[in-house]
Amino acid sequence: MADDKTTHFGFKTVNRGEKVNMVAGVFHSVAGKYDLMNDLMSGGIHRLWKRFTIELSGVRRGNSVLDIAGGTGDLAAKFSRLVGSEGKVVLADINDSMLQVGREKLTNRGIVGNIEYVQANAECLPFPDNSFDCITIAFGLRNVTDKDAALRSMLRVLKPGGRLLVLEFSKPTNELMSKVYDRYSFDILPRMGKLITNDEDSYRYLAESIRMHPDQETLKEMMAEAGFAEVRYHNMTAGVVAVHRGVKP
């Protein structure tokens, strides 16, 4: 059981101060093949989840967007085209290895000019108040040690009327999907990690971290308690993934 001094790292209980470095170790290990594994793990469906999140964001030309835990830049690349030369996109990630992969990938695709790269901790974002029209965090919140602090930090740097989109694995909405999902997560996924990246442990952690993440209703309540208004969520793939949306009053 986690307390004020401890937290969860997958199913393990660890000191709160240790989790950042432990999560960093996971993503240092998988950064080089992160995109490949995403496609293999989801059968490419992650692209549809992200596309729906972008549609829900309402981002348009001239907006400023912060993509937290932006990793290899899937969302940031699309936002860059949406906001145009008058807008700005900041791709932020706490992990330097992921940030380097994202910068190289987007630069090689010619996505430059309106995009910046910042190494940042979601719990204490290094931006002024009221800076962004939209913030997204895709498959990153479950790795944050203090999720409440991160949500408050995101609220602070959003402009009034700005939107937060949290795309994250969640709780399946039916029993059959839940059983299939458990079998896949704890049996097949770590084997894929071992085969593709020679790292079974990191993918076992990822499966465990999904189970420890708050379910749909709990995360909705957490966003409301942090100060977001109009909090709603949309289940996708029978609740395997959900996208939560909240507005800064």
C-alpha cells in the first residue's frame, strides 16, 4: 500500500523519490524501438486513438499547444500542421532519450519552425501561467508519481477556456474484453518486448502500470478536484483506452 513516502512502480511499492529514475530507465531502454512496439502492441490502432484525441482538442490555426510526455512526437507533428506558422507547439518529455528520438524524427520529416522541445516534469511545468490553448498527455499520466500535482500544474499553464486532453489506457467495460486484455498484457506483451527490444521487464512494468492507473470515473473526479470544468471522457476499444477532456474555467 502506497503512502506519503511511497508510491507504485507497477505492482511494486517504492520510495516516491526513486520512481522518476526507475521510469526513466524503462524509457531509456525502449526509446529506440518505441514507435515499432506501439504499432505491434496495438495493431496500429493507437493512431486512431490519437486522431480522435486531436479532433476532440479543437486546436486550430494560431493556437499554442503543449504535448506533455510527447515522446516520439506523433501528436506534436499533427498539431504543428494544425496551428501553422502563427501557432506554436511545445513537445515536452521528462525523458531525454525519448525527447531526442522525437526531435530527430520530426526534424527528418521537415517539421520545424513552430515546434520547440523541452525536457520537463509534468508535476512542475516550467512555463508561465496562462500560456497554452491546449494541453495533451498521451499514455504518460500513469507514469507520473504525483498525478494530482501534475493536473494542477497543467491547469495553471492553460489559458482560461483552454482544454486538457488525457489519452490513457483505462478499464475495459466488459468482462470478456477484460479477460482477453489481461492475458495479452501479462503473457504476450512481455514476450513481444523480449523479442523486439530484448527487454521483457520494461514491458511487464508497462502492463502493471496500466492496472495501477485510476479508472475512468476516478480520473474524471481527479480532474474536477484539480479545478477543471466540463470534465468528460470517451471510451475507445471497449474501454481499453479512454480520453478525458477538461476545460480551464
